[in-house]
Amino acid sequence: MLAVLFLALQADMALIPAGEFLMGRSKATPDDKTKMRPIVLLDDRPVHKVTLDAFYLDKTEVTNAQYAAFVKATKHPAPYHWKEAVPPDLPVFNVGWDDARTCCEWAGKRLPTEAEWERAARGGVDDFSFPHGEDKLEAKDARFGVETGPGPVAKFPANAFGLFDMAGGVSEWTADWFEREYYSKPESAGPNPRGPAQGTHRVIRGGAWSDSAPRCTVFFRNWVRAVHKTPNLGFRCARSAK
């Protein structure tokens, strides 16, 4: 069983082709118009062209079943809420950044960079706000704005790259440190930008079951400390195509 789950962690990935894309928020929000948007939330601008090599990304968030295989094989501590059996097809949560990184490395992968995550979420389209290629998010598109926790992975339509739950579900760890003005720096354009060299918080992306639609866009940035473990934060893994 462990071997089967390990192979599943290896195989179920989508190829994200090399190319350029426009990273960041290109559209105004109601807060922009009223001049009430806090400056700390202007970190998704300016829009900038980013160049990336091809890479692979997990089609779904890492599930409880997959994480259980990692825990059993490595004796890594299980999430603290695993007192009883957990649904195998739910995304794993209550995992910190180091937990996520270690699991990806066990599977021969890594966490995606923030730029890779946004490129993948956009599905090759620069003009829309959400992964399914629209400027609005509805209950048929993703699990968001609810109070009952995450649902099983891959129950909503995939985006154009074949990726599920890039909006809603659980927010996802990325490899990058957070810096509010990083988008203004030349190195943010790449090729293959890796984020700031140091920081105090890590970037998380995609929004969660508990978030409203504006926090589930392809460009919304959030940041938490690496030790942060909550029921609305999980991860998926990446691998360089080379």
C-alpha cells in the first residue's frame, strides 16, 4: 500500500509548459476606488512579465492518504488532529511549511515557487481572476465561503492545465519568503524567480474553504509564519521538468 501511494505521489502531475506570463493583479478593486485598501494589501502589484522553465505540479492538493504514507515511511509527526481515522480523500491540513517541504522532498519533489503557483493557477490565461478562466467565482466552481471545512479533492472542474482546486479547498504553501515590495524588484521577473533570499513569513496562495471569493483569485497573496498550522492550509508539490 505504501508503494502504491508513493507512486501516486510521483505520477499524478500536470506539465506546465515553459513560457512567459503576466504576474500580479491587473484589475481595480472596490477598495482601490475608495482609497481604503491598506497599503500592505497592495503587494500584488505591479503586474510584471515573468519567464519560467517548464515544470510539473500535482494535479490535486496532497491528500490525507498520501500524507499518511509519508508519515508511516518516515516516522514524521502526524497532524495533531489525527487522533482518529481521517477521510483519505480530503486535503491534508494542520501542516507547517517544514512538514510540507519534507513531504515533497520524500516524494522526490519540492514546493512550487510563488511564480510557478500563479502560472499554473492561471492555466495559460492572463486576463481572468480565477483558475477556471472567469472573473467571478460561484459554488459550482470551488469550495469557498463555507464554515464546514474542506471537502474531497478534485470534485470541481479542473483548469486549462488539468489542475484541481487551485481556488478554495485549502490555501497552499509555496517555497517563497514574503516581501511586500518584491514585485517591484527586477529579479521578480526571472527567469525562474525564487522570491526574496530571507524573510519572516512564507507566501501562501489560492484561498481556502473559509475564504471569500476575493481571496481565492489567482493573484491574491497571503503570508503566514512557517510554523503556522491551521485547518485551512495545506500544499501540493512541484518538480522541475529538467
